[in-house]
Amino acid sequence: METIFYRMTWWSLIVLAIGTYTSVSFSALSHILIIIPGGYFTYKAIKEKRFHLDLSSLALLLLFVVIIVSVILNLDIVAKPIKNIFKGKYFIIALLSIFAFRETFKNYIDDRKIKIVLKLFLFASALATLSGIIALYTGFNPIKFKTACHESRACGLFGMYMTYGYGVGFLATILSAMVVYRDKFKHWISQEWLIISCTIAVAGLFLSYARGAWIGYAISLPFIFLRQSKKKFFASITIGILAVAILFGASQKVRETFFSKNRSESTTVRLSFYKTAWYAFKERPLFGLGYKNFEPNVANIKAKYKIDRPHNIGHAHNNFLEHLASTGIIGFIIVMLFHLAWLKESYFDPGLFGIIVFPFLIGFIVSGTVQYTFGDGENLFFVLGLFSLHKSLKRHG
């Protein structure tokens, strides 16, 4: 029986590797495959008194509880409460996956299988980005076999350029860290594969013209070197500042990405969402409006408090303010705890996952202040998949 569960977990990883940057619908299959093994191995860990959650994992569990409570306390304004609660399933599946991954890597997955997953992931993500770049310059996406999702911004295989920009930014940080520490990964993937994959990801990030994703990536890069050498850390900051200055001076397109009229308008819209989220929190400060229930109430809150941009409706464009509005101060504190605890755990993890997760989290936190990356289905699959793998394979110094 356990061998079947190992295989299901293995195929879940295969699906996640192929689907993360190609299809959110296909990626959902990974959850279908892992939920039974995850439940079984979690139960086994509890039964054998090996069940343990570190602080970030505990925070994720508490977040799910708060999600349920926030919806139940807002039944008067949540149109489909079961649907909203069900959207919190990603967090529980991530926790169950930890135990399935842990047992499967210990008893079933060998170096050959790791190589397969890595190569599939890098190939699929690179192919998706290249297809999006072709679409950007030709107007037609050859893999999706349809017109480009945006006339001037790369989208990969995603339908939204913003979702893609931030998602490929996470990938660019991770691959940049793997290139820097390529000797530690050479057993599974060649230097050439890493450099080519990283170059393609950075190109996709640049051509997405997602300002917040650019900033998240740029700030994350020095943290790749922090544990290696403080001198390299500060040197990389200096080099980064010079590189940014050169880019701004040499490229009108870069300047327009930040300062054009359209981008200034976008900034104003974001600020209106931040203000709306704050007023939503003030109305129901303890548990908010209910998980995933901020966006449906934006129009009413803007009208009630005469907030500008009344016709712009959407999420808060900020991971922390979104949870402040939808799950209140309780949810906000737990989300902050999750980020900070995972950041600390990754910094003190001497294993390979610590090397790549720590700078990724810096970028994730920074870019999460201008985009709701903790709620987009496509990016949430990647973030929580990485979380589960890190927790299952984490080493302690």
C-alpha cells in the first residue's frame, strides 16, 4: 500500500514540475494525487508520535483555522461561504504534502528521479517563457495557439501578464541562487542547463515589465550571498545599484515602466486599493470581511467612504493588506508570522533548500507588498509546493 502512495506522491511532483508555469488546471492534478498519500503519512506520523510542525507550518495551520472562522463570522456578507472556505484548501494540502514528501524522498525517490523532476521543471518553465516571448514579438503564442495576452508585455503561458511577471520573478531568483551555488547542484543538473534556464527566466521577467517583480528580484539578489560572505553581500548591493542606475540612464523603456502616465495611473489605483483595505479592516477589525471576500466588497466600501477610483475593483494588490481586510488583525498577524518564521528557518537551514529559499523569500515578501501573490492560484501552487518540499527536506545546523 505505501508503495502506491510513494508513486502517487512521485507523480504529483512530476505534474507540479510540468504544470507550474504551463497550466494551473494541470497543476491541480498534483493536489488530487497527493492528498491521499499526504493524509495517510500525516496520520502515520501522528500515530507513531513523529508528528511535528515548526513555527511556519503551525502558522499555516492557524491561517486555515482563521480562514474558516473569518467566513463563519461573516455569513451575512459572504455570498458563497463554502466556496470561500474551500479556497483555503491549498494551505492544508501543503501541510499534508510535507509528510508525503518526507516519506517518499526517504524510501522511493533516488538521484535519477530528482534529475528527472529538475529537468522537466526547467524545460517546461523555459518553454513556457520562450513561447510567451515569441508571442510578445509576433502577436501569436505558438504553444497556446492563440493571440498574445498582451501587446507589449510577456505572459508566458499564463492568461495574466501580472501573474506571470511575479511568478517568473520567483523562478529567476531561485535559478540565480542555483547558478551561484552550481557546484552544490551539479550532481543533479549541469551548469549549462542552469545558466540557460536562468537566462531565459530573467529575460521573461524583464519582458513582463512588472515593476514590483523587478524590484523583488533586484532586492533578493544580494541575499543569495549573505550567508556565503558579508563582503560579497555588500559588494553585490553596490553592483546592483550601479546596474540599476545604468539601466535607468540607458533605457527609455525602463524609465517608462516606472514613470509613464499609464504606470502613474496604475500606482494611484493601487493606493486606492490599499486605502480601501484599511477601511475594510476598520469595519471588521478582528476577523475581517471573510477570506476572499474583500474584492466583492470593494465597490461598496469605496462608495461608502468616498475613496477615489470607485470604478476600479479588485483585490488589495498586497499580500498583507489583503489578509488584514479579509481575515482581520488575527489573520494579518498569522500571515506575518508565517513569512518571518519561514524566512528565519530558511536562513538557518544549511541544506540546499536553505540556499535557494532564503533569497526567494526576500523577493516574495518585497514583491508581495505590491501584488497579491499569496492568492493567485498559479503562484500559490509554486510557493506552497516549494514550502512543502523545503519543510520535508530541511536540514538543521
